[in-house]
Amino acid sequence: MFGIIDRYIMLEVLKVFTAILGTILLIVVSMLLLRTLEEVNVGAIGSDLVLRFMGLQILRDMSSLLPPAFFISVLVALGRMSRDSELIALSACGLGTARIFRSLLYFALPVALLAGWFSFQLRPFAVNEIQKILVQRKDQVNQITGIKQGRFYQHDDGQITVYVETIEDKKRLRNIFIQDRRGDQIRLVVSDTGVRRIDAATGERYVTLLNGRRYDGVPGEPDYSVGTFERYNLRIEPRQLEYFKSGKRATFHTVDLIGSDDPKDQAELQYRIGSPLAIFTLTLLAIPLTAKSPRQRATGRLFLAFLTYFTFFNLQRLAANWFETGVTPSSIGSLWYQVLVLALVLAILLPESRWIRGLKRRSIAPEAA
């Protein structure tokens, strides 16, 4: 199916793409780890959720990482072939820009399909799971910090009843009463003092009672027991959100977005389409941005490639926001930035094209005669 030249170009791009994507992922993982540890430090998430939370964030961002990684890998691979005069050799054999683009298209297609899988299916799932973790943790925090003095509070679907007579300095509790119906026996716990605290290792939040009494069982039954304790920890379990669904449009199924007339839904849908589409657009841009010969000055093209990279991905989010807020007409959509960047780059490079140089030579020849 693939010719020798196709396999060679695809292999060169694949080697660079693997290295660049691995480097980008290493940087992203390092940044996410620092950010996640900060969340753990302030108690926003538990330490047992660090790996899951980071994995979900990587799934969320992969659709945005693949296009720039592919663009840079094509530029690097073609730049190496240009320095070694391989592009000139291919052109001398009749294998010009169209053939190189065909080889790159073979490799761009599976990368675009992978980006589409991440964008259309895995990203909504990851964002929804991230929101679920944050909502559960926030709910647990509210259950602990929401306790006010002189009131009865019920948690865990009424299984736990808490009463605190006085709260001092927002942490110290006085005259605490707890009824715990979880398990086979009814448990009553009373204490004169207690504190709210956060476990440094897990980030879990507790109500800790000090020097109190504990009553297990039903009064009058033979298995009724009374005991004392120096320290009693009550952990408020976060509620399990079995059918949680976030209201963020990034969590909506792609099928639901397709049939919607809401501009915000359409903006989200077109944003998802933009990732796999960017693979092909950036492939078109990478070829003219590569110097064909070692004698050509590559500095200007490298600067233009750098400018194209930042312009492209900054316009991506800007175009989605403009479409969502109604600044851009619905007939234009939010994918216009890809056509705009492609047209601008080609317009800048047009004076250096072989066709324009041929016209200049033909126009100068009659004047010289």
C-alpha cells in the first residue's frame, strides 16, 4: 500500500513525533503533579485520588496536545531532510511537494482519528469525572464546615445526627452529641470538647471528639455497652454521586451537541471538531514553512512557524468564545481561524514560490532584450 518514500517519510515523522509527544507529556505531567499536590495540600482532594485525578486531566488535555506535537514533528523531520539535501534529491526524482504531502497525509489520518477519539469521547468523560471528584470533595467540606452551633444536622441520608452546642474559633467544639445509625447497632457519642481537623496524609476531614463517652446498642437490651474514650474520629463520607452529570458543556455527549440549536452547544461541538481538523491544516502549513534547500535562509521560516503555532492555538479558543457570545455570525462558525491562518501563511510565502519567481524572470527577460 505504501511506497518506499512514503514509509521513509512516515518513519522519520513518527520518530520525532514520539519524542516530542513524550517530552510534552512529561512537562504536562510535571505541571499537573505540582498543581494536584497543591489541591491535596489545601484539602481540595485526597491523596488517594492523586493518580486518578492526574490521569483524568491528561485524558482531558490530549486532544489539545496532539495537533501541536504533530505540527512540530513534521517541521523537525522535514527540516532535517532539507539540511541533508534529501528534499532536493526527491524533487530531482520527480517527487515534489504533492508527493510529500501525500506521505504526510497517510500519517496525519490516524493521528487525526486519535485526536478525534480523545476530543469527541474521552474528553467529555474525563471532564465529567473531574467535576464529580471536585463536587464530592466540596460536598464533604460543606458537611463538616456547615455545622453551626445550637442546631441538629443530619448526614449520610439521615444515618448520622450531629449537634454542637458551642463553636469557638471556628474549630473548637463544645458539648457535642452524635448519633450514628450506620451498622447493626445504634451508637451514641457525647463529649465535652472536640475539634475540626484535616488529615495531613489523605486530606480527609474529620470531627474529632476528646475525652467523651460512647453508648452502643439499644437501652434495656443485654448487649448494651457503655465506654469512655480519649479520642474519637468521625469521618463524614462524601456522598456517592452514582448518576452525576455536570452542567458544563464540555461534559455533554457529542451526539447531544449535534442536534442542538444553542450557540454554546454548537461552539463546543466545533471546538471538538477543531482538534482533528487542525492536524490536516497544520500539515498543509508545515510543508511551505520548510526550506527546500540548505542554501535557503531558514531563519525567517522558523520565526513564521513559531508565530503560526501561537497564533493558531490562541485563535482557537478566541474563535470559540466569539461564536458562543454571538460576536461571530452562526453562518461563519468558529473554525474560520484555520482558514485564516492557512491563507495568511501562504500569502506571506507566495513571493518565494517557484511560480512567482518564474513570472518575475519572464517579465524581466523582455526588458533585458
